[in-house]
Amino acid sequence: MITTLNLRKAYQGKVVLQASRFVARQGELAAVVGPSGAGKSTLLRLLAGLEPADQGSIALSGSPVEAAKLRRSTCLVLQQPIAFRGSVLYNAALAPRLLGASRREAQRLGLEALEQVGLAELAKQEAHTLSGGELVRLSLARALTKRPEVLLLDEATANLDPANVAKIEALLLALLPRTTMVMVTHNLPQARRLSRTTAVLLDNELAAQGPTPDLFDTYPDPKVRAFIRGEMVF
């Protein structure tokens, strides 16, 4: 479980994110939606410990933690992941090696993760030759070998075709409830399909968060309803 309390981030005096209380419960997927520039990716970077908040705190399992602990406990999968030079297996086994595992153990964990994401047969292939969908699955495999408490996904399926989107979604659902996830997406039907709760960011502020069916169907705030309906929100 990961939560925020009175989180605030500004760049050069401009507030880009205010989140009074965001919650992603253990073993659930929390979706984060909102217009471009609303602060969604900033929220993920703060949760990953990649940037410091100007104000507020982040807690894991109820205990406030510093950035170093967040970096150890989370893993961020980006919209356009990058493969390191080397084989698919080398990429998948890199995190455990960096964390001190033996080469044999790291390769075992890497192969196990590649099996989970359906890439085991490509283990010896050079990673730079993978397709876009395969590269996203490799990025997920790299994250899984780290065994994060919280998996953070920044529009991980945005550039994929429907078949690959379906594969990634099936994989994410299979990983639940063992892993807590926070997924930023512009795909509102995807948020509705996958998430237990949905948060809406509007005007760089956490405008709403609640059970996904309630938020999509009955949420009372007119600006939130307008965004969910696909109307322009300023």
C-alpha cells in the first residue's frame, strides 16, 4: 500500500501537482487519469523517489519513507522503455545482479520473469531488435525481477496495437493481487477495465479518487463528470 499526504510539487514557482491524499491499496491497481499536463507523470516520479516533493509525505504500508526507500521499493515502467545493450536475458537479469545476486541466481530470476511475460523464447535475442510490444513486456520483466512492493506504469500501453495492449493488460491482471500498481493512462476504458480505484487530476490537483464504478457512473462533481464524459476541461 502506498499513500500520499498533502503532497505538493512546483517547478520555478509554478505548482504542477497537489495531492492531498492519494491511496493505492495492497494488491490493487489504482488508475490515474486526467488531461495532459495535469501532473500525472509528476505523481509517478514522486512515488518512485526520482524527485523530491516540496511539501508532504509518502508512506508505504502506513509508514512515511524517504526517497531512497521509495527507489528500492518501487519500479517505474515508462511509455517508451529503453533496452540496454545486450540480450533480452541480460536485460531481465540486470536488476538482481545490481542488487547483489549471483550471476546464476540473477539469470534464474530473469528467465522466470521472461516466462511470466511470454518472452522466454527470445532470451538470447539482442534486446534492441524487439518490437514495441515486446519491449514493454521486457520492461515489465525487468521490473518483476526487482520484486517491487509497488509497480508504477506511465502510459505503458499508449503506443501499442490492440493485440499487444490486450497481452499487457492480461499480464497486469495476472500479477494482481501479489503486486500493488499505480497506472497512469489516457485510456479511460482501460482504467475502467483494470482498476479497483481511479484518481482524477484536474488543474494540477487531485480532484477525486474513489471506487472506479462510482467515479465513472455517479461521481457528483461536475468537472470530474465532464472529464469522464470526454468534454473539454480547462
